[in-house]
Amino acid sequence: MQTDPLPLKVSGLSARYGVVPAINAIDMAVETGQIVTIIGANGAGKSTLIKTICGLVAPTAGRVELFGEDVTGQAPDKLVAKGLSVVPEGRRLFGEMTLLENLEMGAFSRNDAKAVRADLERVLDLFPELRDRLSTQASTFSGGQQQMIAVARALMSAPKMLLLDEPTIGLAPAIVDRIAELVTTIAASGVNILLVEQNAETALDVADYGYILEGGAIVSSDKASILAESEEVQRAYLGI
Ligand SMILES: Nc1ncnc2c1ncn2[C@@H]1O[C@H](COP(=O)(O)OP(=O)(O)OP(=O)(O)O)[C@@H](O)[C@H]1O
Ligand SMILES: [Mg+2]
């Protein structure tokens, strides 16, 4: 157990849509330097958990702590300024805007122009395939490239805690591997990561620790390597 404040700690977090419960009493944490994954099927509540952490859905109970600060229910833009950034489900790029404009949007909360410029260079180093296409309209990129743009945009806010909602869904295996490799590289650069995925194989491969989400509740959790070997996970999520 670490003694510094945890990058992310979620306690008893619940949310519902109208009368329909979506997540129920979720306890989970990301420790410093970790990649943590939440594995869950369609409708398990993965996106709701992310949206509730980042202030897009109001919790009905529970608490979210970011680096030791209670940030429960705070608005997304406030949380961005505190180091939390999200790569949302479905990417949500500004399709009519250029790649560069999308990246600039990621830095909207910052007023340190010089540092933003330096981060742009750093981000483009991570995505060499994007560097020469800064004035290209975002909607014209391939699915895999759009996912990379969504990750790059999230990195432009200089996050310390990054949430990724199913970044590999619908992508060809080679691109899935590329995204997985990027997640590892980003973590190694000092960004703590929560990766939500249906693709258990990839997620458990890159993650240090994992949680299994079913019907809005955490049903098990362990080191990712142990989950990947567990019979229950293999049967339900790995098709073994
Ligand atoms: N805006 C909404 N209004 C009403 N119900 C919703 C809404 N969004 C999600 N739900 C319901 O809440 C539950 C959890 O949905 P959620 O989108 O969080 O799951 P998910 O794990 O992200 O699924 P997926 O893998 O399909 O993205 C589901 O039963 C879903 O139908
Ligand atoms: Mg979802």
C-alpha cells in the first residue's frame, strides 16, 4: 500500500439514469504509476463509471478523490485543471476542425503557451503518423488515427490521471496493438491510467491491476496477470 495520496480513489460510488441504477457502490483505486483496467461487457456500467468520475453524471452516493482531494461531482473542466483527462467512448472529435485545432482544444484550460507548445511537440513525437497532417480535417482520418487523435487531444491538457473509455473498440488488431503500446508508453512517462475495456485480453496484458464490472458492480479484482489466468475471467471474457 502506498502512503502518498492515491491518484484516483473511488468509494461507494453509485449513479442511476432516472430510476434505472447504472453503477452501484463501486470501490476502486489507481495507485501511483499504475495502469488499472476495468473489464466489463456491453452495458456493464463502464462508461457510466467514467462519466461519474469526471463529473458528467451526478453520483447518487459515494465519493471520488483525485490525489487526495475530494472532487465528487465537480464539473469536467474543473477536473481537467486538476490533472484529470478523459478519452471518451466514441472519441468525440471535432470532425469539422483540423487535427491541430482538435489538439488545441485539449489544451483549452491552459494559459502557459510555451509549455503547451512543448507538449504539442512531445505528443506529436508519440504519434509520428500525425505530425505532417496537422491541417487535415479530423473527420477524414481513419478510425485508428481518430482514436490516436483523441488520445493526443487528452494528453494536451497535461494530465496526471488519464481515463480511457474503450480506446480499442472496432479497430483492426494491428491498431489495437499500437494503442496498447501507446498506453504503456504514456504510463511510463508518469501518467496514471484507468483503462476501461471490453477487450479483456489487451487490457489485462497492459494493466497492472484489474477490476471486473458486471451489472454495475465490481465482482472481482486482482493483479491483471492473476485475473488473466483465472478460470472465471477466461471463460467469460477471454473465450478460452
Ligand atoms: N443516458 C442513458 N439513459 C438511460 N440509461 C442509460 C444511459 N446511458 C446508459 N444507460 C444504461 O446504463 C447501463 C450502463 O451503461 P453504460 O453505458 O455505462 O455501460 P458500458 O459498460 O459503458 O457499455 P458499452 O460497452 O456498451 O459501452 C446500461 O443498462 C445502459 O442501458
Ligand atoms: Mg461504454
